[in-house]
Amino acid sequence: MASKSFGNKLISTLAKIAPNTLLINLERSAAFAQGKGWGSSTVDGETRICLSLMSPLTKKGPIVLDVGANKGLWSESLLKQVPEATVYAFEPSATARLTLQAIEKREVGFSVQPYALGRNTGHGTLWADQPGSGLASLTQRRMDHFNTEFTHSEGVEILTLDSWTSSSGVIPSLIKLDVEGHELDVLLGGESVVPHVEVIQFEFGGCNIDTRTYFQDFFYYFKEHGFSLFRNGPKGLRLIKEYKESEESFQTTTYFAVNQRP
């Protein structure tokens, strides 16, 4: 109790004498140290973590869905580590798919899927600041504060994870989600598939402000489906044991959900 009281007094004193810029930097540094805004230092780091969380037998030749593959950097990293992997790369952007199609020609276990995945099947609009952008989203994001305008659009076909697996017969063991705020929609469209997946990697950040989805949504979704949830950070993976409002950080952060059910 004494140490807590001393800490509060120290913070109060610091708040009075420190310039605002210092306080802002301290706040960011404290969040960063917890993994909030850390993302991953490298794409290779992300794929290594995914493989380390999989069962020994499955990770020798995993069936992988790269949802929101963009130009395929994540997929290529995984295939370098596990050439025996089978990767299905979902990318609705026609411009980004040109790069993916080049990978498809040289990688036997790589297949391009020209679809967006969502909560329901149908057609939608992919919005972006420019063709092939890694920021592309099914929501026309407001990014005026970054001097970025989502003025480019193209029509896309949307499937659900359930409908795609039903028609293809493919059940993934690993899913990576990077669909700029629509990650929860993909999960909700895959209720029959998710229980069979070992590891799911997803990002949470500023795009979730535009889609009005919160970390709370993900926390309870994975809890109800028997997954443990980890946040990546400078000190490695940190288990998120319980939900707190302080978890709602909209700096881009990478999470890994691990299936605890047999």
C-alpha cells in the first residue's frame, strides 16, 4: 500500500512539472512496452510465432489462409520457413493480386483467391487511398488526420469463411487476418470453421475505429470459442487473462488466438 501511495504521489508531482510532450511520450512508451502499438518487428517474427503456437505435427505442413494477403509478404515468409505449407491467399484488390499471381507461378503450395471474406456473402466495395494499397478496406475509412483520402474504389465479391470451406473442402489449421477493421466479420462468417483452427493471427488498431469494433468484441468471441488470446510485444507474447477497458488501444497491435480445445 505504501509503495502504491508513493507511486501516486510521484505521478501527481510529475504531472504538475513535466511538459505535456514528455507526458505524451511516457504514455506511448508505457503502452509500447506492453505491446500496444508494437505490432511485430518483422513479418518473419509473426510467422515464426504462428508456427511456434501450432502442434508439432500440424506445423510440418499446415493448411493456411492468408486473409487480406495484399502483396503476399506474410505468405512468402511462412513458405520460406515451411515449404510444405499450403497457403490460400485471399485478396479482392485486382492490383495487389498481380503480385500474388507472380508468387503463385513459382510456389507450388500457393493459391490466389480473388475474394473478400465477410459476415455474409454478396458484393461490396473495396475502398483505398490508391490501387493495391495495404490500407484497403470494405469501409471507406476517414483518415483526414493523416492527410489520406479513400477515393479509390472497386467492386468485389464477398464470401463467408463457411461458404468457401464448404465449396472447397479445405479446413485450415492457421488463419492470418489483416482486413483493415473487418476481422470480426470474417470470424462471424466462419462459425463452423473456427473451432477446427489451431491458431488465428489478427491485427487491431485505428481501422477498428472506422468499423466500430472493439477489443472487447474479440476478447469475448475467442473466450466463448475456447481460445486463449495473446498480445505480441517487445518481451514476447503476453496472455490476456481478462478484459479491461485499458485494452482498448487503437495503435496497431498484433494478437494471436490459440485454440485450447482438443
